[in-house]
Amino acid sequence: MDDIPSSLQNIVQNKKSIKEIGIDKDLAKFGDTVTNFIYSLAKSVVLGKLDQRKVSRLILSAALKQSDMKKFAKTRSDAHGLADTTEALIGYTYCIGWSLESMAEVLIETLKNYDLNDFKIEKLGAIKAFTHLLLKIKSHLLTIFSS
């Protein structure tokens, strides 16, 4: 098991820009699983009971826009394409060593301020939580790719 993080880093080490990460379909597919898991983990902690919820593309696309990261998506992407970019960025971040727990903690920090039993309020909280996570990811990736 100790080889998994370094093996994942080897898989994604050839990425030369944040845009290249954002448009990678394989990273988006992998990141879809990571994204849904960290959200389910965070929501379970906040609710105090196990919960599973897929994150809607509308939440992920809104968070990408609010974090000013739309420029890392394909040109003229719809909500689905923007959500794929969000998932690719989260998947990449996991591959380079951010733990599931640390990403879930970022979500928890925001989600704990929202009533997750109310779907409309949960949606607002999820957008804010993923925006917060994406801003942290953006800051980290800009450091990596500006050198």
C-alpha cells in the first residue's frame, strides 16, 4: 500500500499546466470518485451519521466559476464540462499527495455552517465548500506550475 501515492504521482507527473489537468478526461473520471467520496465523508461527519450523495454537476460547475478557475476548462464548456474540470483538479490533487481526509476537512469547515437536512441550503453550502477547496487547490497548483 505504501507504493500507491508514489505510483499515482508517477502517473500524473507529465502534466505541464493546470489547463492540461483540467481537460484530462481520465483525471475527470478518477476525480469523480474522489469528489463524491470526500463529499460523502464530509457530509457524514457534519450530520453525525453515514451518508452518501453524489455531487451534482451544477454544484461543481458553480464552485469552479466562483473560484475563478473556469479558464482551466475546455473553451465553451457547459455545466457537465465544468464539473469534469473540477473533478480532474480534485483527482490530480489527490494523486500528488493530498489525503482524502485533508480535502474532506476543508469541506467540513464550510459545511458545518449549513443545514444539510435542507436540500436548498445544502446546495448553497456545497457550492461554498467546494469553492473553498478549489481556492486552496488553485493556490497550491499555481505554486507548482509557476516555477
